[in-house]
Amino acid sequence: MRPAKSKPYRRSWKNLLLNKRYQLGFTLFMVGLSALLMTLLGFWVLREAKRATEVAINNVEGQRCPPVPEFFRPETGGVIIDEITEMQMAEEAPTADEGEAAAEGEVAAEGEAAAEGEAAAEGEAAAEGEAATGRPRVVLDGSTMRLNTPVTVPPRFVESVIDHYNCDHAHATKMKALEDGYKRILGVLVGVGLMIIVGLGVLGIKMTHRMAGPLYKVQLYFEKMRKGKYDTVHNLRKGDQLVEFYEHFKSAHAGIKTMQREDIEQLRAIIEIAEAHDLASRSPEIAVALDEMRETLARKEQSLE
């Protein structure tokens, strides 16, 4: 009866850490060294990127936009009404030749002034009467209002304003894009660094597992041999390391099994001869020795199952 064929061993994430001390130690060393190098390289890249960004922003700020033209407002655009009144009074002032005629007419003027005063008194009385009756009274004072000329709009004023604010918007957009580019570089470096760390961690565990796997199997076979169990040594899995070392161990294990089979054949032959000649009845020592041989034979046969 043939022994049942064992199922092929399948890899599983649960048994990746066969030798935790070796696998984690090697993986952490590799990941730590890579993280240190990546950090130093990242600091250098960020420093250079920051310098380039500052130079580019200063270059953009140094580019002046076309100015907005101002309105043309003349400084002497109006005439004060009080000045016009003073000019008229200066033109009506009497000359030196007319002074005598004016003196002669003063007497007549005094008489006329007296008459006019009486008329003015009568007018004031009449005005007071009109005010008492509710009729409005209008008094005109000297005005200081300035008469300005219309404001002159420069040519292409609207286009100049649009060009100015478009230029400001373009500068702000460029500086925002430069700052976003620096942040993007920082994000890419952090993301790539994390990906490298995670990737090296997984790769380190898998690579060390391919080395720890054969060593683990050899350790298990040695433990079985110590207990007197010599079962079949299976082949390594695809991708495992230490293939040559494992093949040497497999050959040595096969040699030990061959020696066990030879011992079994010799013990069987000795027991058969002793039983054929009935040696156990001749001497109690031979009987005890035959019993020990039978136990050894049973143990060796069981070790090869």
C-alpha cells in the first residue's frame, strides 16, 4: 500500500515571518537606511526648489504692469465771480481829471442822496409791510462758485485699465502657480518616500522569507531526526534561496535513511537466524538481547514511515 501523497506547500501571508529576529532586523535596517538617504535627498531637492521658486517669484514681481492713465483736469479751468466783480469796479473807478467835476457835483449829489434816503426809507417801510403780508424777500451775496471746464479722458483709457488689471491678474496667477509647484514637489517627495519605505518593507520580508524558509525546513528536519523520525525531505518552493545548501542537506538525509534501512535488514536477518536456531531458549542473555533487537527493529521501522 502506497503512502498518501502529501499536498504541495502553499505560501501564505501568515507564515511569512518564520524567523522574526532575522527577517525584521534585516528589513528594518534596509528600510531605515533607505529612509535616511531619501530624507537627505529630499531636503536637498526642497532647498533647491525653494530657491528656484523665490527667484521666479522675484522675477515676476520685477515685471511692472502698464500704469493706468490719469484724468486731465486743468488747474485754471474756471473764473471766480467775485474776481469778475472786482474787475468791473476797477474799470468804473474815476480818474484825476474827473475829480473836480465830481467835487462840484457833490453838493448836488448830497441833495439827491437826501432825496434818495427818503425814498429808501419809504422803500424799507414798504418792504417791511410786504414782509408783514408774507411776500418773500431775496438777497444776493457775493458767490465763490468756480466754473470748471469738462474733464478730458485720455485716449485708449478703457483698454489701458483692462491691460493693467489683466497684467496684475497674470502676475498673481504666475506666483500662485509657482507656490503650488513647490507644494506639489513636497507632496511628490513625501509620497514617493512613503511608497519606497512600504515597498522595501514588503520586499525585505519576502526576500528574507525565501532565505528563512529553507533554514526553517532544515531546522524542522533536524528536530525530527533528533526524535528518531526520518520522513521524506520535500523540495524547496519556487523562488527560495539557499538551494545548493538545501540539496546537500537532502543528500545527507537520504544517506541517513539508507543507513537506517541497512540496519533494519541486518536486524531482521539476525532475529530470523536466532529464531531459526531457537537461541533464546539456550541462554537468558541471548533472549534479552533478542528482545532488545526486536524493539530496535520496530523503532527503526517506525522512523521510516
